[in-house]
Amino acid sequence: MNKKSILEILRNFKFPSKNEINKSLQSFQEKDWLVVAILLLIMVASTVVIISKINKHIATVIPADGGSITEGIVGTPRFVNPVLALSGPDKDLTKLVYSGLTRKNNSNEFIPDLAENYEISDDGLTYTFTLKDGVTFHDGTQVTAEDILFTIDRIQDPLLKSPERVSWEGVSAEQIDRKTVKFVLKQPYISFLDNTTLGILPSHIWSNIPTEQFSFSDYNLKAVGSGPYKVSSIQKKNSGVIESFELKSFRNFSLGKPYVDSINLVFFSNESNLTRALDNGSIDAAHALTPSYVADNNFKPETVVTAPLARTFSLFFNKNKNPIFQDQKLVEALELAIDKQTIISLVLSGFGSTVDSPIPKNIAEFQTLEAAESEKSFKERQVEAEEKLDKLGWKKNKNGIREKNGKELSFSISTGNAFELQQAAEIIREYYSLIGIQVDLKVFEIGNLNQNIIRARNYEVLFFGQIVSKEADLYAFWHSSQISDPGLNIAMYANNSVDKILESLIKEKPTLERFKLYANLKKEMDKDKPAIFVYSPNFIYITPKEVQNISYKTIVDNSDRFNMVHTWYIHTDTVWNVFLQKS
């Protein structure tokens, strides 16, 4: 058929008239209608599938605004104030309501929050921050450098006794202009950026409140910050005790309006009441739960969020109280004799990880330098422990207790009456009993343990935990200058090489050189065996399955779970890519 014929056909083509169509339809029989219906269904289904496939290629699912979370917390807030916050509930609310110059993301990296940017001088002594344009407090007042200086001034006021004061000692703050502030340190301090995550107070509210009235102000509860959420309402029981806080998303938050519209925090007097509320559905989120409760309740995997905590539980040896611990070969045998993974299974229901150094996983880069764990089974390690003790002259007597030169191999382990501490210490005692070591377990109330046992260094072996919230904390725990109270070197460890490494770590910038220092630190401490590092527990967070984008590399403080709360979302939208790119 040539081009002329086609044109002729098109010229003579006529659409059927309405009457012609009606006549045709009236002539349809039942089977004809069935065929038409089937063809229409096929056409509709095909169209839907085609559109769906096209949509997948040209559209993206993105977070959308909406929804709420109701979380239970044990305790009662008193100071929703970054200068005074001390308890868990205080810190949780402060993290939600206030913003700092910087904020840590889920990988523990510092990102600008109120600050647009910051610069660090080559000598590590000067930090200069420039604020973003248009950042405001919840009442609409602009955040300025004056608010930064006011907050630091309040912290450094000795009459206020701020728990943050020690972190800001020796730091001078200077306002360059309305948007710029400069901090000058007396000496380089690797963890100074941690200070800058501190929430900023609105000076236009707090400057009118005398220091002696600071802790009594209503603004300690009716807080006004610049964080991702603002206080909407506070509910109290008839007794006046706070029952709950309702928080609403803050549209002008420096990192963008949070997707989740509201967060409700409900407070409980104890964990039993909290877990009862979680079981009956009156709350849908909770943290710091007993591992056994989480394991026994078979929560759906998508509702259980875990991350390593910056806490290390260890056996610390006091060589002054019992000189047998000066023999590092003996301590090596003691480490081989305990099954750390079994302790984690029994005490933490598997929510933890074994450790072999004082450096927690929140110093993430160092982990790549650690050697792989031994492939030996526990039974093999136990046999090796017995062989070591035999070679050291500690032989089993007729009672099955090891002795040397007529002296039995025995010592005491002191610990606190917290369930996990006591249970772990009892398991460790049993492991030592299996190889002929006599251990006396001494359990103390936590306050008594801290005041009369730890501070007085009145123990042979101490089973306890250390919280390494920032890199500089390692200095406080292991430098020889910290051996005596109020220092925190509870192993009373002294090593000149380790001291020099720790001194360098405080000043060294984040470079490969610093990671090598960590490797050397571990190597030196492995030689001396001042402690046996047993385990690091996990942070456990039960969340609604609908809430997305909750993940953590590590958790230092429980309140860190809210670091990136503004990125959580419940609802989603589907947007064509062309509009997404334009936006």
C-alpha cells in the first residue's frame, strides 16, 4: 500500500455516529459483553503495571511529616537545662529541646548545628565558630554570639555548681561580632569539640534570673531552647509529680524541621511500671531495659535497636593489696580461665561484646588496628591457663586448691550490688574455682563501694565499669598522676611509656598518627596486664516498627539516641524525581 492509498483511506474515514454505536451495542450477546469486560480488565491492569514500573524509575520515596512517638522513661525530670542537667530524664529532654554549636551524627562525627562553620587554629588552641543566619529560639528570638557567651559564663560560675563546669575550666570565650565567637584554650585538648555540643540558653530569658535563683526557675521545666522539639505541655499527677511532657516539632530548627510531629515522654518510678506500660501498649518506646526482659519478650527484630555502649567492665588488680598480681604471667592465666562470651550470654542475654583493651568502640577508627580474637575454644584456653599456673609453681593440693611455697592461691573480688555486676562476678568466681583458685566475693551497696572501697583503694580485685565518653577520658583512667583519689586510675597503674602516650593523645589532632598511638597504648598495656577487660554492654532501644531511620554506630550517653531525631520518620511520600531535583 503506497502513501497515496493511505491518504485516501484517511480522507474517507468517518467516526461512527451515536446511533450506529447504540445499534452495535444492542446487538451484543452475553458472551460478547463478557469478552469486552475481560479486555477492559486486562487493559486497566496493564496500564496500572506500566504506570507502576514507570513510576519506580522516575519517582523516589521520601520521608514525610506526621505521626508521633510515646516513650517511657524511668525517673523524673527536674532540670531541662543544659547548664544543670544531671539525671537521665534531664539529659533526654535537654537533648530534644536545646541545640549546641555542633551536634554528633549517628556515626559520632561532629556536624554543625547552630554553627554555619568553625575553624581550629594550627596550634589547636583557638576555635572560632560562625552562627548560621536566621537561627532562632522557640519563642522566635534570634540566637546570637551573646547567648553562647552567656551560657558558658553561667557554666563557669562556681556558685552555680554546673556539672559541665570541669569541661570548661581554663577556656576563655570572646564575642567577635553578633554571629562569631572565639574560644581560646590554655593547651591543646583533643575532646574540646565535645564541649560544643552543649545546648545554648536564651540570654534574653535567663540573664534576668540571679544565680541563686537559677535552679528554682520555672524555665527549668518550661524550657525554651532552639532544638528540634519545643515544650508544648506538661502533665502532673495530683501529687505534683511530673507525669509527662508533650513536645512538638520546631519548624525553624537549624537542621530542618523534624518529620515526626510530636514526641511524648512519660515518666515512671521504676522499670517494672515502665515495662508494664510497654506491654499494654500505653507507650511504644523505651530504653535502658534489662537485657533479660528484652530477650524473654521476643520483640520483633525491627523494633529492637542496639549499639555498643562506651562502657567497659573489667577486673582491676590492686598490686599494693596483693603482690601476686605483679606477676603478669599469672594475670594472663586468669584471663584465659574466663569465658567472656558466656558471661555476656548469661548476664546480658547476648546484648554485648567482648573486649580486650580499655579503648571502647566509640573510638571507632582504632578498631581496625586490633587483632582478630583468638580462634581457640574456651576449653583449650582453660587447659592453657592450668598449664601456665603449673609452670609458675602454683600446684593443686589435696583439696584441689592451688598453692605455692605453702601459700594458697586466693584473693577477693569486690563489686557492687547491681544485678549485672554481682552476677558477672559470681560467674567469674566459678571459673576460677574450676582451676583451683579460691575467690572471696565481696558485694557492696554502690554508694558504699564508691565511697569506702574505690576511693580508699581498699580492694584486691575490683570488678567495675568505666565510661569513656570521650578520648580524653582515657587519661583520667590510666595516667599515673590519677592513681590517688580523687583520680580515677583504679588499677593504680604506672607506666612512663603509657603516660607519654596518653599525654600525646590529649594534644594530637585526628590523624593516622593518633591511631598509631592507640595501637601502642594497647601494646604497652598488654605487656603489663593492669586489668582484665571483660565486656562492653549494648545500648537497647525498643521503638515502634513504623519509625524509620533509627541507627547508631555507638552510644556514649543514653540521651545520644536523640542526636539525629530530626531525621526519624513514620510516613512517606512518593515524589517524581524531576520535582525532587527542583526542590
